[in-house]
Amino acid sequence: MKLPKYPYAHFSYCSNIHPGEEWADHFDQIKQHLPELKSRLSPDSSFGVGLRLSAKAASQLKRKSELDRFRTWLTTEDLYLFTMNGFPYGSFHGERVKDNVYAPDWTAPDRLLYTTDLIEILTELLPGGIDGGISTSPVSYKYWEKAASGTDDIFAIATINLARAARRMHKVYEQTGKQIHLDIEPEPDCLLENGTETLQFFKEWLFPKGSDFLQSEFSYSKSKAEEILKKHITVCYDTCHFALEYEHAKDAIDAFRKEGIRIGKTQVSSALKVDWTRPGLSVQNVLSRLKTFDEPVYLHQVIELRKDGSFQQYRDLPQALGAFDESAAKEWRIHFHVPLFLDEFEELHSTRDHIEQALPYLLQSSRCTHFEIETYTWEVLPERFKTNLTDSIEREYRWMLGLVAG
């Protein structure tokens, strides 16, 4: 959907909240929610769609008959697809995901093939006159064995594969006039987990070495190769992930802009936060509450700010709980996408303040035009806040739209 105050910006939510690793199953799910959300939130204008597809679903949807059927449904319901989530390759519901969410990484041909399928789908369905985006994984995972001996080989291969994806998107632009960008999404414990590491990768690998590859492989000039990479490879600014890293929103956004790196997509999401020094806090109550967030499907990385100003990072919530030291801990930020509309529930808080800083600044001071809600964990809410899924998504929209309309 679009807002009169920001006519260049598009708002949506990510369909990764809906199960269905087969396209038919996922389509059934979104048909239950998208038309109703449109009628509530955008009854008189088109409503944007943020689509997450597994690799299997993408290979099914790209068939002409399925694309035609989906296109007809979008048109009939006055919906339009402008952004896709190409981060999780396989299953995202109902089974253990953990670090498998990063596989295959950008050294693997399957990651490039999957992304190419998404590019083809978006090329077919993206309306004219707007750009399209696909968020993707931040190269690889730091704790896999392949990263133990160094990351240069990983970055070298990933750079070539990303350059190939950029060339494919550039060919689409030449043939159709549609501009599609691939939005790399930094995340804790990945090879690109914060603003500094992401900037270094773009400056030291993607732009120079990706440009060298495009020049040697496809005979582009140096300036053309750099233009292709800068136009088609961008950053996905996930407000949860940047808050987890204790980054100041304005500083991070300005750093990308200074280096000519575009933020192609913003994922609007909150992390859990605990202030261990809060007066009256019951440490044992909080530890007991946090144990309810320890579930077997997703990784919940924890970054601890200590009283001495240092940081301690844990790969998952159980490790952090097991190592908790009340005398040392000042604050925890936990990778758990909690609802936007709540800043505080019981003795826990969220990083919603980061969204309140980042979102208005991105809308006013960057070239980002894609904004996607990515909340997919409502089951841990206190019972008084729980409601059905459509109502829950609407509540997220209304909080976000209230923020940007002010």
C-alpha cells in the first residue's frame, strides 16, 4: 500500500508468517488473509504484497500456468507484488530451522539458482513504474566449518555469484525497463552481521572484485560494471538486526549513503530487550520468562552489553541463559521478532525505539522505497494480547502507519 505523505514508498508485510513450502499450500494461506487486510487497510487503492517463497515453491510458481493464475488473482483483488523474501531457501515452519536458514549460502550454485527463479517471477509480476526487491542472506554463517580457516575464499566465490545475479537483473532492466535489486540482509553471527562488516564487503569485495569479474567475463567497461553492481545489489535494513548490534540508526544509514550503497528494503521488526539494571526488576522472574522464548525452530542470538562497556555474544538463547552473570550483565538484546505494537510486556521490553528512530529517517533521508513488516512470533505474547492472525497483522500495520503518518 502507499501513503499520500510518501507517494514513492510501498508498505507490506512478509508472507513468511504463513506456512506452506509448496506453492499451492502457500497460495491457499495468503488468499485467506491478503484480501481481508486490503479491505480493512486500503479499501480504495492497491495493496502491496511481500512474498516469501521456498525454493520448491518458487520452482512451481515460475511455471507459466501458475504465474498466469497468480497474476489474475492479484489483479482481481487489486494487489501488487513489489518485494520478495529470498532469505530462507527451505522450510521455515514446523521443523528445526536454526542455522539451516543460511543454507545454501552464496558460495553454492543452488543459492544463485533459487535467486534467479525469484528474479524471473518478480520480472513477470512487478507492475511497471516501480522497482522490485528481493532480500537475501548475508553471504554465509560464521560458525560453519568452512569459515574456520578464513573468509577470503567464501567472499571471493560469493562475490562472483552476486555479480552474476546483478547481471541477470541488469538484463531484465535492458529488456523490460523493470529495475530489480537484491537486498543483502545483515544478521547476527553471519559473515555480514552489522553495518561495518557489510560496508567492508561492499567496498573491498563486491564493488572492486565483482566489477573485475563482470569486465573480464562479459566485457563491460569498468564504469558500467560498477553501475550494474550499485544499481542491483543493495542492503536490506532489518530494524531488529541493527538494533541487536546496538547500532544507532541514523549513523548506520548515513554510513551506507556516504559510500554510495543504497538501502533497497527496510524490514520493520523488533527484538526482545532486557535491562538487567532496571530498578525493581525480578531477575528470576525474567529468566523464567525468557525460557518460554527458547523454542527448537529458530536461532535466537543474544548480544549482551556488560556493565564494563564490553559485549558478549551468544549463538542461541540457551547458551546465554546458561552463562548468565547478574554481576556483569547490563542489557540483553535477543533475536526474537516480537510484535511492533508492544514496547513493554510484563518485565520484558522490545527494541521498538530503534524503529521509531530509523523508519522516519529512512523515509525522509534515503532512497529506500520498500518497507515490510516482518513479525512472525505472536504465540509468546501474554494471553490478553493474543488474537487471530489477520487481526494481529492489521494491528502491526496500524502501529507502523501511525508512526510514519505523524
